Amino acid sequence: MFDFPVLIGDIGGTNARFAVLERPDDEPAALAHVRTGDYPDPSAAIRAALTGAPTAPPRSALLAVAARVDGPAVRLTNAAWVIEGARIGADFGLSACTIVNDYVPVAAGAAALDPAGPDRGILAPIGPVLPPGRGARLVLGPGTGFGAAALVPYGEQLAIVSTEAGHTDFGPSDEAEAQLWPHLERVEGRVTVETLLSGPGLSRLYAALGGGRHADPAAVTADGLSGRDPAAVQALALFAKLLGRLCGDLALIFLATGGVYIGGGIAPRILPVLNQGGFRRAFAHKPPFAAQMAQIPTCVITIADPAFTGLAALASRPACFAYDGQAWRASA
């Protein structure tokens, strides 16, 4: 399906990362990590990334984007770029260009991970170290936005199910949350998963807890981890609790006995808070299934570019995975 070398890219609302996979099952050769807002369109960023690259020019491309992929032109959810496989293919003389949701490769990369085995270097368990079951796996991540996908065994393949879980409504589950909810900033009149479980969401929690509006999420994180700011400490603890509750809900929806694997830019930075207990208590508190939930491993993916591993797997072993996306091929 892919002619090598393959340009691979992980394009988010804030950052875009590019690499080249020269041969199947090679390690991706990283090219560049750029800010999305610094370039007018994806081709400009790719051109800059390829300038002076020590690899052969790519012959095809596989790009993961932080958006719903439902047509030949994909607009990023949290940035101005429009990604079109046909245009990128023409701009760089490619034979093919495939575009997928950004959590498709994260799911593919999680296919063989074992929180209780040799992958401890790239996984940080939250709560007990547990072996994964043989069922579905759930990958998700709070960052600029919120992404989630499930990896479901289906015959000889692994089906990757993209979701828009970040845009579902999110309500209070206890009295303390019920008192806080009226003070939360709405986005287009709604409180969604992404409204709270994202970088901007952490700032909204901080504001609702009395810490002040429009705070920088990185500053809230730093002040919460250091204990300097009580509102920041509360915001991080609540963020962990809400994230645990959502992870548990999605694990029930997909019967994710294979484990929950959390990516994104926030979770690795707040591991101490995630391990204080609130996350795991909220995750497992799903009566009448609390005993079953207690056996599901939860962990954070700690490597910087987890999508690259999955993109390499998708390009190298396409027959192993089934997933939706937009595929453009050059005319013969």
C-alpha cells in the first residue's frame, strides 16, 4: 500500500512532527518538530522539514491529523490548516498520500505494549502493575484537544475505531462537582470532555476553583506540582479524578480489558498527581463492575512521539490493521 521511503507526520493543533521511514520496519528518521501556527499550510511545513534531510525523498505519505477525517479536505479542529492528500501528493510528487485521525497510529503503536512486561521504559503505570487482557485496548490523550480511539481484535486483524469522545457532554457525578459546574466556562454553550480534559480545560478548572481566568496551563501545572498555589493543586487533583472517571467510562463502553493507554502532552507531566489515587479510584468506581475494572491496567505513554511507532507499523504491516481514513493515489 505504501511506496518507500514513506513520509510520516503527526499533525496537531499546536505542533507538527515529521519523519521518514526509509524501509519497512526501520526506525523512523525524525526530520522536524514545528509549530503549526508558524506555517500557512502543511505543504510549507513539510517542505521546511525535508530541506536538507539526510534521507531519500519520500515516495508516499501517511499523515495523522488532529481532526475528524471524513472527506478529501480535512480541517484541523484546533488550527487553521486544511490537509488535502491530493495537494500534498502533487506538491511532492508522491504516488500516494493517506490521512488518518491522529489516534489511529497511537492505537496501532499500543497493540503489543505490556504494562507488566518489558515495556516499562515507555509506559508508566497508574496504580497497580497489571498484565493486559486479550480484549480491546483504549488509547486517549488530553493535550491541545482530546483524542481517543479503540483497538479491537477482529479475526486476524486489529480494527482501529476512531472516536469523537472529546466532544461528548460531561457532567458532575457528586455534590462537590455539582457545586462547581455552574462556575465552569462553557464552549458554545456546552461543557464537553474537551472543555475540561485538555490544556485549556485545565485553565477552566483552575478559574472555576477561584484561581483566576485565562491562566497558562503550563503555569497551572507547575504551580500545582510545586504546591505553590492551592487552586492549582486542586485543579490538578480534579483533572486527574475527571480523567480517571472518563477512562473508566470508555473502558466500559469498549470492554477494554487489554488496558487503557494515555498519551497527549499533559499526562506525562502530571504522573505524580495521577498516582495519588484519585484517578484510579474514579476509574474503578463503576458498580456493579468495580471488581472487573480493578483488573484493567491503566498507564501513561511516556515517549515523546508515540504516533511515530504506530505510523511505522501501519506503513510496514498494513495487512495487520483495519481503519478508516482518506487515501489518495496518483493517476497511472
